[in-house]
Amino acid sequence: MKYCAQCGKPVEHFTPAGDNRPRYVCSHCQTIHYQNPKIVAGCLPAYKELILLCRRAIEPRKGFWTLPAGFMELGETTLQAAQRETWEEALATVEQLELYTIFNLPHISQVYMIFRAQLEEPNFGPGDESHEVQLFHETDIPWQQLAFPTIEKTLRHYFVDRQSGNFPVRVEDITQPIKK
């Protein structure tokens, strides 16, 4: 960040009085610009014994498979974001959403919130961000072609939990060293 979003003047990077970490601060109007993690909301859409996956048409990880998910927009809830992303990426309508996995990724300042959901019916197709969308049996999941660790972990938990019928909310940290 170089300029203040309030007045347009240059900002400085230092720890303001009463704070415990460096922030961007406007030297003109004294506005402190807080930078916080982004929330990614998505769904694990199921239809009977099948799971809906999307092949990404955008970077990062273009051409790899993922669950429908993306960044929350201002003014929406996590449930609304998960439903919207499922529609945008898979042209699918989901119901019975239940929070299932939360992944903290501090090295990229993201929090993933994935909801288990049911497809109302097996109607879907590729949205603007997907090359293709397909229902998969567990044995046919393209494990080596999954886009992100959050997706693989969510799917692995799901298939284990499905055997018992118990789906606890799982919270995990995925950390990597920050490259300088």
C-alpha cells in the first residue's frame, strides 16, 4: 500500500501507538489502514453418493479440480457466499448447508469455510470460472489433480465421516514458511 484510501496522501509503515504490529498509517490524516485475512466460502455439494467438482478455468491452478468456492463479497453472509460461488462456478443450486471445515492459512492471509450441501437436483454446468463440472464417486476423485490442500483435506474428511454418518465441524491450520 502506497497511498491513503481516505485522502490519497502517502502512507508510512510503522507500529502505531497502542498497537502491537506494523500498520500502514497516513502521515496526513492519521488513518490507520488495517489489513485482515480474506474469507473464502464454498460448498461440498453432494448428490446421493456423488460429489460435484469443478475444473478451474482461471488461475491460480487453472485446469485443476476444486470444490466451488471463492472470496466473500461485502454485504453477504458465509452461507450466501458459498451458495453464490456454487452457482457462479457450477450453475448449481444447493440446500441444507452445514458448516463442515474451517482452514486457517496464515501464510496467505486466508480463512476457508466449506459447507456440506445437497444439490437440489443434478442440474449443473460450467460457470465462467470453470472449464467443466462433474459428479464423482469417491473412487473416481482425481486426487492428483486437486487444486488446493484445503479441497483435498475436506474431501478426505468427508469420505471418512460419511462412513459413520457423523460430520463434526473440523478446524485446522495449514501453515507453510513464509518465503522472503
